[in-house]
Amino acid sequence: MKRIALLTAGLMAFSTAAMAQPRIVVRAPEVNVQWNRERYEGYDHSHWRHDFKGRWQPLAQGYSSRTDRQFINVGGPGRFRKLRIEGVRGEPVILKIAIEFGDKTTQAIEYRGVLPRGTGEVIDLNGDTRRINRIIVYTDRNSRGAYSIYGA
């Protein structure tokens, strides 16, 4: 009986202490997410093949994921609205993709995903055509595989 009274008193004290703590609300700064992405399992069977047929330009082909990051210089007069990253060999682990545009602004996409061969992701660059200076792809160096990047 004493145990029940002791447990009840302890629970009451704990709940009172929990309620007495001030409620802190932290508001994150307003983030304007300017991109969206869509994963596909097989490019040949996705709507991206039909919607953008003949418009995908190769920007990087067969880049290995054996280092922590790869710098892909794009440059040139080309302007792109979408990027497509696709697993080519093995299963590279992509952690993050950073895109540096012609006006020196950057866009970082936290990816943290595995790209088995034939799967990929289409990334919308704010729905606007933009000139790309370079793309930096951060990968897990312990993953084995290769990927390619295309622009449209």
C-alpha cells in the first residue's frame, strides 16, 4: 500500500514539474524552398523520357563516388530548368548536391539516398531556366558506384 502511495506521489510530482516548465517556441526562419524533386525507378518507363525526349544534355557521365565530393564544371551558354541524376553502376550513396549558378547564387539539395543502377531523381531548379557554373556532388566514399547528371 505504501508503494502505491509513493508511486502516485512521484507521478504527481513529475507531471507537475513537467507542466511547470516554460514552453519555448522557436520559429525557424522562413525557408523558401525553390526546388522539388521526383524519383523514378526506371528512366525508360518514366514520364520524364516522354516529356523531355531529346532535351536531356549530358553534363557529367560516369562520375565515381569513391571520393567525398566531385566538382563538375558545366559553364558554357546553356541554361537549364531541370537536372537529372541517375545511377549508372553499382549503388552510389549521394549525400548532397550543391549547384552554383551563373549569378553566383547557390542551391543545396540534401539528398541522402542510394541510387541503384537505373534509378534516378529529377530536380526542378525553381521552375526557371538558369545558367549553371558548376555542380558539387557530395558522396559517401565507402559506397561503390557511378552516376551521371543530365540537364534540360
